[in-house]
Amino acid sequence: LQSTNRLTTSLWQWTKWAVPKIGAGEALPCLALLVLGFISSPLMPWYLVRLRDEASEPLGLLALITASAMLWRERKNLSLRLTPLLVGNAVILTLRFFGLASFPMILGFLVAATLAFSLRPFDSKPGLVALTLLSLPLMESLDFFGGYPLRLVAAELAQSLLNLLGMEVMRAGSLLRDGMNLIGVDPPCAGIDMLWTGWFVAAFLAARVKLSTARTLILLGGSTLIVVLGNSLRAVILFFPESGRVHWP
């Protein structure tokens, strides 16, 4: 009995230290947060299944842990805003009512955005929003929707760079034609992992340095441009051994 009392006292002391006090004005936002958790609970099995697949989905955990750590550091200055929670709950309930809950990625984006925008005051909110969105299992969706366009861009830029070097290279879809040789810019060359990593670094820096929304978007756009250009340069370098023009180790 004494051990139980000591354990209960320790848990209570830890709870008072870890969890900010909830005032009368926070009761409704906390209730809305509980409602958000209840109506979005069907997303949890989908999230766990996606994290266990063979793609790079576990990268989302890195963004989730990073965002959680930043929230933990600011926990004493945080409070909940009722309006974003009510709007988010209404939108999610409407989507579920009309049977659109079969698109869990869309609901996941809504839940993540609702959670991020409901916090105040939080100077690093734009970066936090980006980190929260990156915590979703995006890799397979990025690969499906963005893989081929990124390969086309890499092939087009690689063709332009090779032509500047004096080689007559033509692009055919995501292939580079060098005389009778066809060099493919394959799916692994889309640079999806590089793109996610660039976004993660940009979002982390935006949250850490507390950039505004406009500057966060500029940083994310700049990281995208850098990754695309770097991926195209990688395609140029790989073109030489793949075409047989050089024989490197």
C-alpha cells in the first residue's frame, strides 16, 4: 500500500510538471481536441500499416519526433485555439459523412494541419506545420504522383547540360538517347528520398530559426530547386559510365 501511494504521488507530481494547467478558458478547446482524436482514430491503423511497409515510410517518424520535441520545449507557453479545432472537426466530419474517409492521406493532412494551427502563441508555427505534414507516410504517394515528373525534369536538364558539353544527346520520355544507346533515368533516379530530406531540413530550420510563413515557403521552394538541380547533375555524372563513354570503377 505504501509503495502504491508513493507511485501515485510520483505520477501526480510528474503530471503537474509535464502537463500545463488547464484553466476554465481551455476546457472547450481541450474538449474539441478530444473530439478530433475520436473522429480521426480510424487513421491510426492506416498510419501503422504504412509505417511497416518496405518503403521509406518510417522517415515520417523522424519528422514526428522532431515536431514533438519542439512542442515539448515550448509546452509552458502553449495554449489551444478553439476556432481552428472546430473548423477542422467540422471539415473532417463532413468528409466522413459523404464517404470520403476512404482517402486517409487527405484526412491525415487535415488532422495534422488542424493540430498545428490550433496552437498559440508559437513563433515557429510555419516550420512546425511543415514538419507535422512530413510526419505522414508520404513516400509511396510522392513516388506514385511525383516520381515520373521528377524523372522527366532530371532527364531534360541532364540533356541540356550534356549538350552544353558538346554531346548530341536527345531525350525520349525519361530516356536519354546517345547514338544507338538508350540510357534510362530509372525510378530510383527520381530523387524522392532526396526531396523528402530537403524538405525536412528546410522545415526544421524554419521552425528552429522561427521563420515567417513567406520565408518558410521560400526556403521549402529553394530546397526543392536545389534537390532537382542536384539530382539532374547526378544523372549527368551517371550518364558517362552508363553510356559506355567512360569505364569507371
